[in-house]
Amino acid sequence: MHDHEKRTPMRGWNSKAWEWRNVTENVACRPQHMYSPKSKLELIGAVKFAHEHNLPVRVAALGHSTSSLVPTTGVLIMTDNLQQIKVNEKKQTVWFESGVSIMQLEAELRKVGLCVPHSVLSREFFWVGCQSTNSHGSGIKYGGMNHFLIHADILDSEGIMRRYVKAGHKIEDEDTAAKNEAEGRPDIFHAVMSPLGMMGVIYAVTLQAEPIYKVKVTDIEIPFALDQGIPDDLRKLVYEKEAVEFNWFLGDKLWIHYTEPTKEELTMCACVSCCGCACASAFCGCCASDTKQGCLAVKDSWERLNEAFKTGAGQILLLPMLQHPHTTPLFTKFASASISAGTPSSPFQQVRWVPDAVHIMHLFYGTDIGVEFLEFGFQCDDDWNNVHQAWKVAVNKLREYNAKGKYPINALIQSRFTGRNDALLSPHNLKQEVEYATAYQKTPAKPTVICWIELVTFCKEGGASKDYEDYSKEVGQAWMKLSGHPHPHWAKRFKYIPGIIDHIHRVFRETNNGIERFLAIRDELNVDPHNRFVNPYLDDLFFAPRRSRHASVTEVEIKTTGPSTAS
Ligand SMILES: Cc1cc2nc3c(=O)[nH]c(=O)nc-3n(C[C@H](O)[C@H](O)[C@H](O)COP(=O)(O)OP(=O)(O)OC[C@H]3O[C@@H](n4cnc5c(N)ncnc54)[C@H](O)[C@@H]3O)c2cc1C
């Protein structure tokens, strides 16, 4: 198990420095061993090696998380060579190894008319990396990507494969005899839905796919005023349409994007590699080879150019702007103007296959420039007052910084909306003490809606500026005070916000007590008795508060049971 010298370098891997870095390059580590297994056996070997040498283990997918989830000093496993995919057309399921990207998954599913209709905006990411961090797209029908998970094979810290299958599903493969650890225990399955690598090394997963369908995509531009309140018609859109996004590119317009199922003819090319490729250009050439799906290249070209223009034109100024932050207003003005110029009419409508309907999916392609973001999710109040407050504080603070000649963010502020989520490490598995009854399914008239709001900035290698740090810290502290159990996105850096760890624990205690239940399940299953899957960051986040709580409880016990000083 010493093939790490021979491994193909991938993004994030600097073979000279023997160092792994995430894509934004704000997180790095120098593990003693790095492995890129090419098979299940090699993966098991890597975990057993760590076990035998008593070393910590972490896994890197594509390295897009900006929080320190991946670093380890022991064994770092890269899954980029684990790429098998098997689609079961009859059952509409897809089994795949953990190094498969969303784009690869979509391509295989599309061949047989299937899809997974909810995803993050970047197709390069590994599906398992996204699932592990509770990542999400937009649309209140689903609570996140992990909604589609029905099975996971995960190696425990001794390198033993554990199988977890969702209730009501059966996995038929060469390991049919494997025991389902989640049999009769939905809570165990909920623990593996978004485990941040703490339940072990995921070898493979199975998703329940759906027949692919077309959606009408509508883009509207309206004058930006979300800091003044959320207009009723926008709020209604979120409940009535399939997926809705509010994007503010820091100019005077708000870009609203929404989709709804349709039977109309496609206006975009149906070829997955074209719709997901990195070039985002009008004539990428791959349409020509896609005879099976029927090429719509000519019809498509204007729309593709339009999309590239909308999201790409502003990037021309990106590098100079990062060198000279005082040019940020020029950049954001240009970016906003290019968005307007690229949209010939408002509303602008297209018909696409649902996986191609993610809004700004080309925005981050091809730049290889770091991105920093702060994202919180919270349950919308009945009157959406907390959504208004979240926008108001982000916009007003930004204006205060701008007035002082400071430009803490240069890309956008965005809101997306999802439903609730069953994962134990999601606080939006709300108050489900008993049976995880889904409020959404039982009372569809009033679904639980989670608003995800994020500040996004492009940045130089090594992370964003001090101004970003100060601004996002202030906004984060204000977002922590919102109603609706606000909680930061696990993958997006937040630990620098004062009081955030206590806040997270409080939110979980007030909602589903998910952290304690997750940790108890780890203990019960004994998947990691020596905490080999827990790096110092995760220790600070999950274990240290527990230790100090236990310490203070013990202290109180000693004080209250000790000799009385009362006279
Ligand atoms: C440009 C950009 C756009 C983004 N868009 C969105 C978005 O639309 N919505 C959203 O919710 N988030 C978004 N994110 C955040 C992103 O979804 C997460 O950071 C996601 O985890 C990235 O996937 P990755 O493949 O890079 O995973 P990594 O960052 O490499 O890994 C993420 C976590 O998964 C664990 N992991 C990975 N593979 C395994 C395995 N086999 N076994 C056990 N643990 C494993 C890692 O240890 C780590 O804890 C975005 C990030 C960027 C940079």
C-alpha cells in the first residue's frame, strides 16, 4: 500500500511540497501518507494501514470546501480513482463509487432517461463530497442532495465495510449478505446522510433517481430592494415554483431565477457534456458528437452565448480587480451590466432538462480562482420577516463598508430555498422527537421552507481579504440572532465568527438534538472508537464542547454534592 508516489496529481495536490490544498488554498495539510486507491480492495488497504499504524484518516473529494474538514496529519485518501457507476434502469437507481462527479453521474443517468433533480451549482464536485457536507441546490420539494441517498457502504476505522440501507429499499449486489446496520433504525440511516467523514470512509452509495423531465426556466430582472422587505409575489414564487433563486450581483438589479416543469420543446442542447462542460462557450463542439440526443446546436448557440455572457463577461475584470480592490465597484457595475445586456428580455425563458437548469452553473468554471463564502440556513418565519432581516443586515453592512472605501465582497449575495432534511447533522430536521414526521408531507399546505443565504466573493490564493473577514463576521453574528434556528453551511468557513460553536450546539439542542444523537450512534456502532476520523477542526466543533459540558456538569456535581459551607 505504498503507491502514493505513483499517483496522478490532481487538483489540490502539490507533489513537490508533499502537501494537499483545497481549491481556494485557504486550507492545507501535509499528511504522512496520501493514497489514491483504484479499487475497493485498495481503499480497504489504506484504511487498514491507518488502523495498524494508529494514524488519523481523512478523505478529500474535490477539495472545494473552505472549512477545514479535510486536513489530517496521518493518512489522506483521495477518491478520484474510484469512478465505477452502475445504473439500474428498472429500479431507477444508480450505484457509484465515491470518486464520481455530479457531471459523470448525470451523463450516465441521462443515457437511460433518468436524473437526480436537485444539485449544487458546480458539476465538477464529487457527489459524495456534497452529500457529506449536507450541500443543497434550490427547491422546497427536497431538503438537499442527501434526499436521494438510499444506501451507503462505509469503511469503519478498522477497515471493515459497514452497509447502511434506507428503510423500504433493498440493495442487490455481490454483497447481498451484508448486514444492514440501519435495519429498523431510521436514525442510523439519518446519521450517514451527511456525516462530514465522521462515520468512516464512504466507498460507494446508491441513489434513487427519477425520470428526467423538462423545466421552463425563467429569468427576471427587477430593481434591487430586498433590504426593504421581501415582496409578496417573490415569496409566493418560492412556494409555487419548483426551484427559485434570488441573486444580487451587488448592482441595482435583482436577478430572479425560477423553474417549473413543462412539456414544451427544449430550447437548449440536450447533450450533457455540452451543458456541463468547462468552456461555457457558444460553440464548444461537443454537440456534434451527440447524435443520440439530437443536436440543437444552432438553436442553442444564442442561448449559450447569452449564458456565457451573463456570467462570464464580468470575469474579464476579475484578476485586475483582485489585485486592486478599489476597482471593485467598476467590476460589479460591469458584471451587473453584462448580466442585463446578456438577457435580451425580462422575463427571459428557456426550456431545459432539469439538471441543466441550475442558474449560475457556468459562473465558477474555468476561472480556478478561489471563492470564499459564508452561508447560513434558517427556517422561514410565516411572514418571512427573518428573510428580510437577513438580507437587510447583509446589504446595509456592505453599504457601510463600501462608504468607507472597503469592498469585502465582489461577487454576489444569494438566497436559495429548500425543504427540511432528515440528516441528523442538519438542524433542519426540525423537532422530530418521535418518528421524524415530515411536516411537509403531512401538511403540504404549509411546508417547512429553509432559506439559505450566502455572501460570495472571489479571492486570491490563500483566502479572502481582512475586510471580508470583518464584514462576514459582523453579518454572521447578526444572522446567528435570526429566528428559525440559523445554522452555517458545514462546508463554508465560519469558525472565525465569535460564539459560533456554542451557537451551533444550542441550535441543535433546541431542534433535533442531532449532534448528540449523531455522536451517540457513532459510539453505539463503534465505527471509530479511537476518533481516527476526527481531525482537530472537527474535534473543536463537535467533541470539545461536549467535553467541556461534561466537565462543567461534573464540576457542578462535585460542588453540589461536596461538603456544605452553609452555616
Ligand atoms: C464554487 C463553489 C460552488 C458551490 N456551490 C454550492 C451549492 O450550490 N450548494 C451547496 O450547498 N454548497 C455549494 N458549495 C459547497 C460544496 O458543495 C461543498 O464544499 C462540497 O463538499 C464540495 O464537494 P467536494 O467534492 O469538493 O468535497 P470536499 O470539499 O473535498 O469534501 C467535503 C467533505 O466530504 C468528505 N468526504 C469526501 N469524500 C468522502 C468519502 N469518500 N468518505 C468520507 N468522507 C468523504 C471530506 O472529508 C469532507 O469532509 C460550493 C462550493 C464552491 C467552491
